[in-house]
Amino acid sequence: MADLIRVLRPREFGAPQPDPNMMEEWLVTNGLGGYASGTVTGAITRRYHGLLIAALPNPLGRMMMLNGLSERLRLPDHQVVYTGAEELAGITPEATLALSEFRLEAGLPVWRYELNGFVLEKRLILPYRQNTVHVTYLLLSGKGKLRLGLRPAMHFRSHDAPVSQTRSAYYRLAVYEDQFEITGAADLPALRLIVHGPSTAFTFDRKETSLIPYRTERDRGYEWQGSLWSPGYFRSDMGEGDRTTLVASTEEWTTIRALSPEGVFRAELDRRKLLLEAAPPQAKTGPAAELVLAADQFLITPVGRHEDALERGSGDEIRTVIAGYPWFTDWGRDTMISLEGLTLMTGRRNEAGRILRTFAHYVRDGLIPNMFPEGERDGLYHTADATLWFFHAIHRYVRITNDRATLNLILPKLVEIIEHHRNGTRFGIGMDPEDALLRQGRQGFQLTWMDAKVGDWVVTPRRGKAVEINALWYNALRLMEGWLKEDNQEAAVVMSEMADRVRESFNRRFWYEQGSCLYDVVDAESGGNDDACRPNQIFAISLDHPVLDEVRWKPLMDVVTDRLLTPVGLRSLAPGHPDYKTRYYGDLRSRDAAYHQGTVWAWLIGPYVEAWLKLNPGKAAEARRFLAGLVAHLDDACIGSVSEVFDAEPPYTPRGCVAQAWSVAEVLRCWVITA
């Protein structure tokens, strides 16, 4: 753990404006879906930047409870400086202290400030499965006393709410000896504050800031100005070696005070050490070890569904996957694609089983949920592929764990799923009896992973028989054939016969001879076949039961490599197509128009590497080169994690969610299998 340190590269400091650090962010999570995030410099640029975004039971969901701290330092000569979040104090300071270093230690952020012989470090952690944040300041060196002033600033709201949202109630401050409680609307818990440190005091000095500009929100076309409220400020007089910790929480005081700040820090470091000890040998050191800790951020116990029948009835703990921070919740498709990398490549087999059993509980009409909306108990089911990825995830889980008990528990659900797909289910999803291929599509719905939608505009509807849907369908039928052989030979034969028909139809109908690749959709809604060159065709090779005839693997891979491969993943559409977009940027409509029209997706490097290895067996070490750009990316955007998407052309600027589950999962999985 001691050597698991990532230091932000020196080039970021002292750069001309606009400061590149504004693009560098950090993320800490709490295992419940709550998190803290911000820019390295402390400037607030997103509505999601805050020190405590608490995961609260539905219908509240994730709530912004503490936006930030203004940090004021008074030196012995009475010089006053701020550390970069001075806008939270509602002032324009005479001097700002430059950040000399930012690093991650065991995945946790550390800031270092140096001035006139004083060296101050700041650390931030969220205790596991608590809606609590600890911000600790350690004075490493300096002669005399340094007075640290901390002004908390807040705007209680949903983390998705516009920053301009007006408060629904006045804030109230209550003080009980060293305990401070701030309350807002009646349905929200209190924000509880306490400061541990030498010579601490609090000054009541209520303020509301002027309008703070949220630059990233402005660039994304959202409300971008909002004010924050502060009750006053804490201070602590620190000498060399002293620590001061501000604790903010929505938990009860007994929980908050159960451990000292030092005890909380040691407990979290011990937890992270155990995560690395549980990981396979290939993932215990270097970039893979960092990705093991990054993977931990996405595995959560969803507090919003405490009363779920699964938890009450079976005693099994509900586990799920946050698809991406800061704005995604748990998505079925993302969960199944990322399950292997997040859990099986990190030694967290028990959690993998819990996730699979959780989603099996939610099967309705042969579908698993596409997503669970923020603040809601019920899932939405508009997806044609998430359920088919469920089969893939189960297979990878059973292959590694040999947990036949979980397979046998879920198997009746899988039989039911196949029957629903064979006979037809929601959203036009069903098997065409003429060729045994799966078709899908309903007006107004986006059912594949290429799911951008703006108002009534479905950008890439792909209604018809989509290539990856049918690759997944074939894979699922072959897996069912194998699982049913032992106990139900007759049913296994039915699965085999269906799979044979799918394979014959797929190779006859999807091969696009002129392009030496596969059609993206056949029997498209608009008529005919869609010959757009997209990465979806890669799954016809990469899945455990590839549906494409082997003789066609190399020409397809040549096309994908030449037209779609980049250093950070695969483009979602090849250059030259009329709809190709080079940048994912601008307001929501502009971004969604580019989301799957060229934009690079990091997670697609996983199936690409898997397909490449099938064509190049025994050359795993050579395949590691495809990960180089994504490993270098650990220094960019959200430090130590992998972004959702990138622009389609150099310099491949990272975009979208700053930390994405399937991006992290697939890079980690590929690192392990190419070791």
C-alpha cells in the first residue's frame, strides 16, 4: 500500500489560464452510492462537486449536503492566504496559496501546500457505508502557529438539481457543546458537524455567497450560477505535527463519534489493504492495483431499496453497481458487462453472486431492469440487451467460482427469459420465427446500448435485428444448452436447435461482403440493412460462443482495427459516415447527437482485446499494448479512474462521466488476462 501512490504530473502546475487543473478531478465514494468529488484546485465547476453527497433512502436519493470548505490560513506574521476555494467565503482574497502537489495514496486524495517554511497536507476520506466525510489537515513543518480557518458552504438539494434551485426552507443552526447541526427542509436529515484539533473555536458569521459560476455546467448547457449558504467558520491554531479534522455527516452522533478521526483513517486503509490482498496476483501492484481500488467505487449496497422483498425474504444482501459517477445510478446492462472486471478480477466473488441474485429477483416478463431511476424503488425495463448480458455474466461467474448453487437458483428464471424472447415480450423484443433472429424496437424507445435520446428524438434507434443483440442471443442459447444438459436433455436439445438456426441465419444475413464486415442492423425499420461500420460487430467474435464463422474473423478485425480502434477504445462509428461526429461537446442535444456517432468508448477495448486474442492465441503479452493509452489516462480527468467516453479524434479529450464502471472493469480485466 505504501508504494501505491499516483502523483499529478508537474506540468499541471503554474500553467497559463485556462488552468488545465480545472479539468483534473478526484472522486471518493462510500459504498452506498454517496460520494465526494471536485477539481484538484478546489474550484467548483460542476453541480456534482461537493464534499458530501449523501445517499439517502428513497424518495430523496443522493443529496448535496456539503458543497465545500473555504480554507483560510493565517501565518505568524499575520499574512492571510486562501487555498483555492475562496469563492465559498464570498470574498476576493489578497493572496491565494499555490498547490505544490496533488497525489492519490491508496486511491485517496492528498493535497500539499507550501509557503514560507510551512508545509500543510490535506486528506479526505468517506468512512465505508456511512454518509460521512472526514477532511484532515496535517501541519508537517513550520515555525510558530498557523491558524486554519474553515468555512463550510452548502446548498441542500438533489445532486442532479440545477445549481440555481432556490431553497425550500431556511437553514437553522443548533449547537450542543462541540456538536453543530444544520437543518433545512423537514424531509431532510440534519447535517452534523464537529471539528477535532488543537485550540478549536467557532465564529457565527452567517453569509450567502454571490452567484458562483459552474463552468462545466455552462459548457454543457445547464443552469450554471448559484449561491451557497454558510453559518460561520471554525478555526484551529496548529503547530508542527498537529492535526485538525472537520467531520460532516448525516448519520447519528453515536455513529459519528464511534471512532476517532485517526481510527476512521486506519480502518479505511485496512479495508483497502484487504481489497488488494484479495485480488489475483496480476492485480496486486501497479496500474492494476489502482484499478482494483477504482473498481471498489462502483460496488454498492443501495440504501434506497432497504425494504426490498429480496432482503426481507431471503436474507441475501442486495448488491449492485453504480454505472458511473457522478450522475448515473445502477444500470442492468452496465452491471452485467462490468461484473467480471469489478468483482471476479478483484477477488470479490461473493459480491458477484449477490449482484446476480439481486438482478434475478427483478426479472419481469423475461427482462432485467435497464436502470433504477434516482429516488425510485421500481426499475425501468426498456432494454433489449441487458438481459442477454445477464447470461454472459452468469457464465463468467460460474466458470471462475463453480457456484452451481447460484446457477441452479437462477436457472428457472433463465428458462423463463428464453421463452419470453422466443414468444415475444415488451418493446417489440422477440424472435422472428422465420430465421430465429431477435428483433427489437418500439417508437420512442432506445433499447440497445446505443441509447441516446433527446426529447422524442431517438438518435440511433437501430430498430430491427441488431448485430450485437443476435450475437448475445446465440451466446445465451449455447450457454443454456450447456447448463441444461445434465438435468434436462430434451430442453438442451431445443436450445441447441435454436442456436443452430440462429448461427445459420446470422452468417447468411449479417455478412456485408462489400465492406468485409457485418451489417449493424438487418431488416431495419426504414427497410433493408444498415451498413454503418460500428463496433457492435466485434461481439460476433469476442463472446464465449462466437456466432460468426471463423473464416470471416480476420477481415472483420482488419476493418475494426483500421477504422474504429484508437488509443483509448473503439469509435462508435467509423469516419466517413455522414453522421460521424469528431467531438462530444456542447449542450445536451449536441452531445447526444455525437454520443454514438463517432465518440470513443473505453469499455469496448475489452471485447476488442478478447477478439484479437482469439485470432492471435498465445500472444497475450502483445495485446497489452492496446491498453497503453488508457493506463496513461489514469493521470487525466478523474485521477486514478477511467472516463466514460473520449472525442473521436486526437487528442481524444475525455468526456462524459469522469469515472465509469465498465471502463474501469474492462481495462482491469484486460490487464489481468494479458499478464
